[in-house]
Amino acid sequence: MRSGLLTLAVAQFLDLGTFIRMASVHGAAAEANPLVATLYVDHGIPLVIMAKFALLVLAASTVVVLRRSDVRSMPTGIAALVLWAGILAGTLGGLSNALTIG
């Protein structure tokens, strides 16, 4: 579970780091996620960073709680789904940002 949570964190930080660079080069209009673009325009990078950390903590804690549930079969599958969704979202977000940077 630790390696999965570490991979989740790395993927989300990849997305955040590439977003910061992309936004500095191309502005908020280059961001594909309208919520992130609006957050950036209205409140700047500090709130985007805080939102990313909050999302990471929420996803990681959800995985931990579901993995430690008394009912093993279903929550473990849901925990894996949450974990992989977070890893995939961070990786794809980082990749699309990197491609936009050029």
C-alpha cells in the first residue's frame, strides 16, 4: 500500500509541477480543467497548491480507510480503484501539461 500511495503522490506532484510551469508560460487558458483554471485566475498559485494537497490527502486517506475496513472484499477493490484513478489522473494531467508546454 505504501508504494501505491507514494506513486499517487508522485503523479499528483507531477501534475502540479507541470501545471505551474504551463501556467507561467501559457496562462490559465491552457489548463484543460475549468475548475483549476478558474481557481488559478481568481486566487493564484497558492490556492491551487493548497487544493492539490487537500485532494491528495483526501484520496490517500480514503484509500487507507477502505483498505483497513472490516469487510475486506468490496472496500479493497474500491480502495484500489480510488488509488489507480488518482494515479491515472495525475499522470495524464502531468503529461497533457508537459505537451502543452511544448
